Amino acid sequence: MQMREKELMQLALNLAEGGRGFVEPNPKVGCVIEKKGIVVGKGFHKRFGGAHAEAIALEDAGKRAEGATMHVTLEPCCHYGKQGPCTEKIIEAGIKRVVVALRDPNPLVNGRGLKQLRKAGIKVKVVNSAEAEELNEGFLKFHRTGTPFVLLKSAITFDGKIAWGKGRKIISGKESIKLLHLLRNEFDAVLVGVNTVVKDDPLLTARTAPFRNPLRVVVDSKARVPLKARVLGGNAKTVIACTASAPSKRIEALVRKGVGVITVRERNGQVDLRDLVAQLGKAGIQSILVEGGSEINSSALRERIVDKVMLFVSPKIAGKGTGVVNDEKLLDLLSVEKASLLLKDLLIEARPRL
């Protein structure tokens, strides 16, 4: 991209961030319309079911859109859903050129939007932006592979512990906790092991706007989750993932409480996480946030279901306690991408090595 193109696309990417946690499972999209070096319209997809970024930017530009260039972070849609096709709006507005950060792999689009624009005489350029890939990595992976994007998140002490002593501990600072709840808004499902439920009795819901609660998935091979556990109540749905060896009476009791139960293939006496992720993908779950303890974290890394890891490192020292994984060699599988400060906490983002 030329320098001006890069600046305008970066502006569109920045705008798209405004939809994070509000538009999922739709992609986050930003759009900027430029004419003769001046931005005449801009917008972003603000909420699920609401107007798309292109439509908002075109409305902002009005008649100035004719003969202008549009910069958009994802291929414009060309089908009818909760909104009409953006391609039709772009053509009707008289846009002469469209710069697209990425092709949309959704089977309902997948190049058809680009084809419609070109057929209408509009010049189209696809720049394959790495930043746009990261912006919608969950949406993109799901539509390319049919498999959910999996993020493993954990709060740890400076010496790598997630638990120590008796009682529940608050490890992270306020900014880290705030980000966690934003992530719950963004992800379709949150996954924990039954040991976490028994020990901590978490609710696993979003505590910040727009309060989009993820599906709560409890990995529980024998269906031994306490029937009074908070994760089985509240306003969010819950699914227990067990194996065929789970007692039928326990499953019946869960079903009577309105809890979903799915039977997953067994692996070394435990739930096969790869099979579980595949089943969730078939059910339309695009993204999974793993908030487990040491055992679930270890199994997720060992079975290679994880796409990304976020470690919130606190300046606290625990001494003896439970580590983030039960085998430190698993951490050798990770490659650190970046680190940033959240007040007193350090956020480390990493990905498994290929």
C-alpha cells in the first residue's frame, strides 16, 4: 500500500476496534471514505444486527461518496441477513474504488462481494493486511477451517503460580480483571474444568457492557459437577462435556436442571479436548476462552487446541503453589509475541510454535 493508503486503512482498523465485544459473532469492521485527499465519511459496525460499517460511512459521506475511494477492513457483504448487501449500497453511491484489507472467508461472501464490485466497474484492491487478520482472528479461523479459535487466558503470580494456600485468591489488578470481562463479551464460549468449578464455584459471566454472556462449557468426564454450582444457574447457558463413562443418573439430574450435556470421545480416561472443540465448532461456536486450572491448561496445550495464550502476570510472589501448567516443558511450546503493562500487571501474549 502507498503511505496514504496505509494511513487510511489504519484509521479504518482503529475504528473497527470500537465494535469489540458488541458485534460478535459478526466480524469487527471499520470503513473510511476518501475523496481528493480528504476523509468525507467514516464508520464502524457498532452492534450485532446493526448497520454495517460501509453503510454508516456512506451515510456519513452523503453525496460526497460519488467518485470517492472506500477503505474497508473486510470484504463488503453481498447477501441479505439482518442488513442488506453492502455491495449494492457501494455501487448505488457511485464509489469508484475500494481498498479491502482482507477477503471474507464466510461462504456467503468469499470473493463474491469483490466480484460484484468489479462487475459494476469499481476498481478493487485487496491488500491482505496482517493487522486485519489479528483484528478478527476468531471469525477468520472459524470460517476458514470450521474450527473455533481458542484463547487460553490465565492470571499468574510473578513466580508462575495460579493458586496457593487456602481460599480463593485475587491475583490480577483492576485493569487486568476489566480486560478479562471484555474478553468474555467477545468470545462465544468460556471453558473450564470441573476442578475449577468445585474449588472456586465461579459464575463465568460477563460483568461489563454489553453483558454478552458466553456459553459456559465445563469439562467433566464423570459429570460430577455439584448440582448447586453457580455455573449451572444465572442468565447464561451451560454445557457439561462428559464421556460415555459418566453415570446416567448424574446426566439425568443435570438435564432436569436445564443444563446441556454432550458426550465427548475419551482420551486417556479424560475428555478429548480436540473432539470437544470440533463438536462446539459444528454447533456454531466460533471462539473459545479457556479459563481453566493447571490440568485444563496443560491438556489444552498438549492436545494443541490453543491458538493464542494471554498471561496476566502479577507482581505478587506465591512461593509454594499450583503452577499455570503441570509440566513446565509445555511452556517451551510457546513463542512470545508481545508484552504490555496494565498498571502493575504485565500482559504477555504468546502463540504455540508450529
